[in-house]
Amino acid sequence: MKGSVIAMDRILGRQAAARIVDGELDDLLIDPPDDRVRPGAIYRAKAGRPMKGQGGMILETPDGPLFLRSAKGIAQGDAVFVQASTYAEREKAAPATQRILFKGRHAMLTPGAPGRNISRAIMNQERRAALQEILDEAELPEGLGIVLRTAADAAEDVDVREEIARLADIAGMVLNEPRSGGPARLLDGPSAPELALRDWPRSRDLDDSPGSFDRFGVDEMIDALRSPHVMLGEGSVAVEPTRALVAVDVNAAGSSSTAAGLKTNLAALRALPRALRLRGLGGQISVDLAPLAKRERRRVEDAAKSAFRACPVDTAFAGWTPLGHMEFLRKRERLPLHEVLA
């Protein structure tokens, strides 16, 4: 099956979205269990105990504790507006930030940063001029800035205007909430289907009717993700999460030559972003490569950076270990699949 399809269904009673490209699962989003804080949710939280030596603070919310890394000027017992930013391990408080954002597909509103800007990725000057007119006409609450995202380039003007108005209404409602009072969730984080429609490339084929996962074979594709192995043309990759990090082992199919190792390593690094994305894995990523000559490290680095640049989850190359392993730091933007399916 050529082309892309977005299917929306339910898994274990929770909403889910799958993107299938040329018959293969390319991306997967599943709502977290009810007892997990959802990234993007906005809270009026109560400042709890400070974390000595870290400069941070634990915050109380109706959905569990949050961790605010920079808590300068906040006293215990204060009410503070924050947004959950990422997931955390089950035993830890989810990270939060005071830099609240209201994000849509075409636009993003930025309280406290009142500029009006257009994504630099939009290069066409005529289109930028048209979008600038939309920005100039937009009516926003005081102190609220706006950034038009890359997706606005191909959008209809009416859709951009409608989304800005909708986001402005939501922002006004949230920001006008009383600054004092007990902990409260002021805005839910986006669901899996909402995230898919907001962030994924648009597809002409969208199936959100019951049973869509079965029709496109998504359930079988998800079952295959329970295995750590990703087969390459020659060789394979094993992706295995541990408590401390995600271990990635590249296997060159029994060959010990550096030429075969280089070929396998390049293929493995091209496949790695998708393998991590589908399994919802983030944090510290340690890659044990197949045999590789030191003179080829720059080529492998460039291949890895190029592959991760195209991935929607932020990932940074952290360097090489003394043993020759590659290390990456990846945002915990998703809940690990093995936890969602547990």
C-alpha cells in the first residue's frame, strides 16, 4: 500500500492514533493511563517543599506531583501557574515549566512574550507577506505573543485565522483564572488524536471509524514492537530500555570487517529514530555500534544527526564514550510503549 494513512482507534480503552506510510507503521500515539500527568496540561499548582541543592521545587496538583526545576522567588504554599512539559519515570514527579504555551497546528500563543513572528522555515516572501497580514489583524489578549508555525505555509488563510481565534479564547479563559486558590487542572493536555492532527503531516486518507486499526493491520504492527529487534537489510538492531537508559546494540550479522560494520551502522542509525519513536523511548540513549574505524566517526555522527533531525522528538548527540559508544539525549515526550500496554 503506497502513500500515507492516519488511523484512529482505541487500545485498552484509550484513544490512539497511528500513521502508516507505504504499508509500514511510521508513528504511534496512545493516551497514557489516567494516573499519569499528560504533557501540555496546565495547572494552578501549590508550591510544596523545595529540593535542597537543586534549586527546584515539588508542586502539588490534582493529578499528582510536578517538579519545577527553577523555583526562584516561589515560597512554599504559593499558587503558581505551570504546564506539564514531559513524562517522567513512574516513581518521579513529571517536569513542569512556568513558560506556558498554547499550541495549535498553524499557530502557537506565547504568554509573556508579546511578539508576532513567522517560522523561519517559511521562505516564500509572498506567503510571508500574506501571513504577516493575518498576524497584524489578529486580536490577542494583552501580553500574549504569537508564532505562526511551519504548517501555516500550506494552510488556508481562513483556517489560520480560525485557529488563532480559538487559541486566543482558550488562553484568555485559562489566564483569567484566579491566581489564588487550591490546586486545579485548568486545561487538559492534548489527546493522542489531537496530537496527531496537530503535529503529523496531513494525509488525504484519514480513518477514525471503529475498527480502523484492524483494517490496516495496526494491531499486528504494535505486537511486533514488543520485540526489541529491528531487522536491517544486513544485520539488525536491538533496542532495550533499562531503568537508567535505553541500550541499543548494532549487530553486523556476524561480519567483523570495518567496511561491513560501517554499512550496518549507517543503516542502523537511519532506522533508530523510528524504532525509538514507535516504542515511546527517551532519556539517555547509548548505542553500541558494530566494528567501526575511528576515522569513520564523523561520517557516522553526520548520518545520526541527519536522521534525528527529521524526527519530531527532540534528540541531541551527546558524544562518544571511552568505549566507543554513541550517546544521545532524547526528550521524554511520550510514555514508553511497554508501560502503556502493561
